[in-house]
Amino acid sequence: MQLNNIDSPKTYLSYFYSNMSKYECEEKYPQIYCYFQDLCDQFERLYEEDMPLFKKMSQLLAIDAQLHIIIECLPMHDGDEMIHTFGEDEFVKMVQKDKDYYYRELVGHNMNITPPWGIIYLSETSE
């Protein structure tokens, strides 16, 4: 991704739409795809909303984490198996829960300690 080419939420979200299409999510998992579209809509609305910067970043990061979790699980065989075993509804619930620690896991930090000071961890307090 070239950050200097991202000029709008639509441009940023195009990466996720491309991946969802590649894994045929709309056909295979319509409930997950619907949730994905809701997240994208929230992202775009939130981007335009007038609110304090760090509150906005917190909420955008929480949505971003969920989008990443979804597209990271789809191509994995065990992700596919998990969705078939537990169902789309449970998968969405897992995404909603795991978003809180996505960035911490991404950088290898322990879940049992307070996260380091950093913008990337704002999503842990986005509710």
C-alpha cells in the first residue's frame, strides 16, 4: 500500500473490497459480507464526522481491526473450517471481540499487561 495514494476512505477501503471479492465472500458468507459492508459504511461516515481527533481515530482503528481480522481469516483453511463449524454469526462475534486486542497481537505484546502508550492502541478504548 502506498500511503501517499490514499486520498479518501473509499480508496483505503478498496483494499478490503478487493480481498473480499478475491475470496468470494459475498457468495460464500453473505452474513459476514453484510457485516463487512456495515463496517465500511461506518468507516466512511465516521471519517466525515466532526468529533475530537483521538476519539475519531479510536473508532476508525476499531473498525480497521475488524476489517483486517475478517480478510486475514478468509484465505486460511482453518478460518474456512471455523466458519463452517461455528457459523457466520459466531465468526462475526469473534471479530467484534478480538478487535480490542488486534493491534497488540500484531506487534507481539502480551494481553495481560497494559498496552504501551501509542495511537495504535486507541482502539482498545473505542466503546
